[in-house]
Amino acid sequence: LSADSAKGKRVQPPWSPPDGTEIPKLKLYNSLTRTKELFVPQRGNRVLWYCCGPTVYDASHMGHARSYISFDILRRILMNYFKYDVFYCMNITDIDDKIIKRARQNHLLVQYRAKKPSASQILQDVLTAKQPFQVKLAETTDPDKKQMLERLDTAVTTALTPLQGAIQSKAPDAAIQKQAEVLLEEAKDLLSDWLDSQFGSQVTENSIFSLLPKYWEGEYHKDMDALNVLPADVLTRVSEYVPEIVEFVKKILDNGYGYESNGSVYFDTAKFDASSGHSYAKLVPEAVGDQKALQEGEGDLSISADRLSEKHSQNDFALWKASKPGEPSWESPWGKGRPGWHIECSAMAGSILGESMDIHGGGFDLRFPHHDNELAQSEAYFENNHWVRYFLHTGHLTIAGCKMSKSLKNFITIKDALAKHTARQLRLAFLMHSWKDTLDYSNNTMESAIQYEKFMSEFFLNVKDILRTPTDITGQFEKWEAEEIELNKSFYEKKEAVHEALCDNIDTRSALEEMRALVSQSNAYVAARKSAKLLPNRMLLQSIAHYLTDMFKTFGAIEGTEPIGFPVGNNGQSADLESTVMPYLNVLSDFREGVRKIAREQKVTEVLQLCDVVRDDILPELGGFPTHDAEGKEISKGQTKKLRKLYEAQEKLYNEYLQTNQNGS
């Protein structure tokens, strides 16, 4: 007390906060700088995001899935993990050279079939159509396109020969007509292209050009729903924004960055690039002057010699195209015409998001000229240099190492992919690769995703089995020993590692590996407790399973409100199937164990054999396999795998035996 009184009146001692550790911050790979940049939204927590949508003239394929699943993953993580308030806008391109040409070709081919041409007429028309096709084949230098054209040429030639032979040998009319139908099917692309060159200018009904994209847009939305891709907050269609596009073009002209020529309007790239505060081709400056890329950007119907001669420079591009016969058209100050491809996104994004957005997304192959032209004309309109703050581009998708393209007719549709694998397996395959790098869609890629799903699913099932073990409310909280403390330490370390991975350009590949490692550690803990005849800690395992489930929900790999694990069953019933079925399975399991116990005590072998039939014969037929042996000892994973292989081998032999007997009889 004397020491205390010497200090005077007692007061609280000084306090200082801990030093703490620096928390990682989100960085995104920005195509505008080609490096990872700290992500800073323009307006607090709000993120304005525009994504280039599909040009709808054919079935959606895995190349589309590459972009839209990847952006769905990024969007979900920004919203649900980093808690940004994301406003997501996407367009549908329903006015485009590809759509116009495909709509005309389809229409003309339907008309051709409706006339029911004779076999000799079909033969003559295909031979005529083959002449310009052969010229095109000879002039094509791109190896992938040449290979595609050669495949088509071979298919047509293979179908031509039997028909020519049937006609020369004066085969029956039915046989000749059958061969003609085969040729017509094989040569439909070649023939429709020739029909378009002859009669395309006579197709004038605007509805012909709107029905095709309307149909394929509907199919696209069905595919996205099947892939569990979230719909956009705002969806814009080019056909609904023509007035806004016209006003956008007018202002670019007023600002001095465009010029009118023969009813078309072009962007003056040289004038824009020379003006203060502006720079053309921010994304791929080294591509300026690439005439092949520029012409692909203008479209097949817009690169004729007369069109190219209208430009002040070969590097200029169309903002508004004067419509020719056989093309849809809208009124404008420059006469009847239609929008250029690049201006469509600028006008629609500007209408919804204003003079600057946080994120713009699209496929890697859109960087030049499409996105560079979007940037130029938008910054010419708004007179700024920051229309897009962060440009994100998803990597290419290859098929078993080969380039995939709709125009090359070398693609796997989303429906075909979903017939082989589930939407979750496809998403896991994407999650296991960087969103900005090339992804190879192959058997090996999908097998890795399937094995990852199986590994996680088994963990979730094991945890749910542990949690189903009856206990009173206080029994849920067991004392933590060194093993629980160590696992919990690893749990938090893995959560930190996952966070670091997601902050590093949303590196889902590393995040999934950290989650896999956490499950491996948890499995080792459970195995050690069981071998010591001790119960695993329910609450700790439940926390780990909840965390992993929440992460998969964040990634879009789990739908619904299931607290733990992947839903069991088909879509639509998955949320309730397990909770509905499990009580009955538990009753059956408990009843079987009770009967076996009595049968062993009273040595009733017939009843024991009947119980074994349920386990060994009936359950495997339903897809179930035993988890414990006859003595009640748990079967290891290795033993279970051997059992499955043995069962499948025996089943195969049995089926072969049945087939042999059937054939013999």
C-alpha cells in the first residue's frame, strides 16, 4: 500500500494497439497496363461493369462458356466475397454482318428446298457453286480456315460421286433422289453461300433479319441458365438502341472525330490520335495497321473495294454503314443504313453506365480492333481519356489443344458439353485454371474436375455422417485437445491463403488447391481420431465444412441453401432429396444392425445371410456400397475402391455371359 500511495491516485495504464499485419488488397490484371493493378472503384463500393455479349446467329459453344462462366465467377466473387455493389450490363448483338448473311442464306436455302428441285438440278447447282468455292479455297492462307474449307470440299466431293454414278447408270428414281438429298445436306453451306451471292440482294423483308437472332438469343439464355450463369442486371439489344446509336454518331461528328462518305460515317483514327489527351489503340498499339484484323472487324459485307475506297485511311472504321440491297436499314441523317459493330457497345454502355465504367470485360480476341475502337469512339464522344478503368479479357479456349471457332465450324456446343458433364463439373474445370489464360477443354481437364468434385463430395458426406450421430446439446461441445488446436490453426491459415489467392487477380486455381489441402488435413484428423477410437470434434468439422460450402456457393458451384456440401440428386429436387431420404436410410441401417445383432446372438444364420444380401446385392444395384464389414469395422477408402472395381468387373462378366446365352439361343 505504501508503494501504491507513492504513485498517487491509481489510474489505468497506457494502452497501445497491436502492430497487426497488412491485409492483402484486391488486384486485377488490367489489359490497359498489362499488369496487376490495385482495384479501386470510382464511386465508393459501387462497381459499374459492362460485358460484351454474344452475336446471336448460331448455337452457343464452349468458347462462349469460357467467357461467360469466367465472368460469372469474377462477378460472384466481387459481389459475394469482396462485397462490392456490382451493377452488371451486357449486350446482345442482333444486328451484324454475320447475322445478316446467315439469315439470308437460311432463308434462300429454305426457299430452294421448298421448290423441290430434281436430282439433276441439285447436282448442277452444287457443281456451279463449287467453282467460286474452289477459288476461295485456293486464295485462303489462314491454315485453320483452309483446313475447314478442305474438310467441306472433301465432304461435298464424297457426296457428289455416288449421285453422278447413280444418274449415269440410270438407277431407280428413288435411289437417285436419296443420293441427291445426301448431297444437298453435305453441300448446304457451299450452296447457301452461292445462293446468297446470286439472290441475297433480293431479300428485303426486315423480319427475316430479326427472327434468326431472336431464336438464338433464346437458346443462349437457356444455355446460360443451365450453366448457372447469373443474368445481367441490364440486357441491351442493338436493335432497341438504334436511335441512341444515331445520336452517338452525330456527337462524334460534332466533336470533329468522324466524317460522312457516300451515306456511311467513318471514325477518323488519325485525327483522334493526334488530338491532345487522346491515344488510339490503347490495348494493342502494336496492332495498328493490321488490315486483316481491321477487315474482320468491319465484317464480310463491308469490305468491298467501293466501301474501302470511301475511307480517308485504311485504319478508319465504320460508325454507320449505308445499307445495300439485301440488308436491314434504319433512317438516319445520312440516309438509310445500319450501325457499325464497334459503335453498338459504346452507345449502349454509355446510355446505361455514363461517361466512365469501372470494368469492361470480353474475350481475348476482342482486344483489337473491337475494344480499341470502342475506347476511341467513346472517348471521342465523352471527350475524356478514362471510359474504362479496368479492362479484363478472358483467355482462349482450345479443344484438346486445337483452336476452336464458330466461323471455323470447329466447336462443341454448350448443350453437347452438358450432355457429357454437369454444370458444376464444367465450372470446377474453369475454376481450376486462371481466367485470363488459355484453357484446354479436354478429357484430362474434365477428369481433373471430376476427381476434385468427388474428393470434396466424400468429405462433405463424411462430415454429415459424423454430425448425424445422436448427441445432446452439451455433447456438441467437446474439449479441444492438441489435435483440434492444430487443425483449427491450419483452418485459419488456409482461409488466409484462400483470401490471398483471391486478392491476387482472383486466382481461383490456387484457392481451390488451398481448399483441397484443408480437406486433406481434416481427413487425416478424422482418421487419427477413429483409429484411436475417439470421436472427431463435431463443431470444428462443421465449421470447416460450412466454410468450404460457402466458398463453393460464392464460386457458383453450389446452388440452393444446403448448409453443407453439394446437393444430392437432380436439379430442382436437390435441395430436399437428402433430408427426405436420409431418415429412411437411417431406419433401414439401424433395423439391419439390430436384426444382425439378434441373429448373431441366437446363431440364426439364415437371417444373417439375408442381411448380407441387402448389403452385397441389393444396395450395389441401387448404387450403394457398404461402409463397414461383417464385423462392423469401417472399410478403408482403398478397400472401397477395390470393391467397386471388383463389382464392376463381375457385372461386366455377368452381362457378357447373359449376352452370350441370348445369342446362343
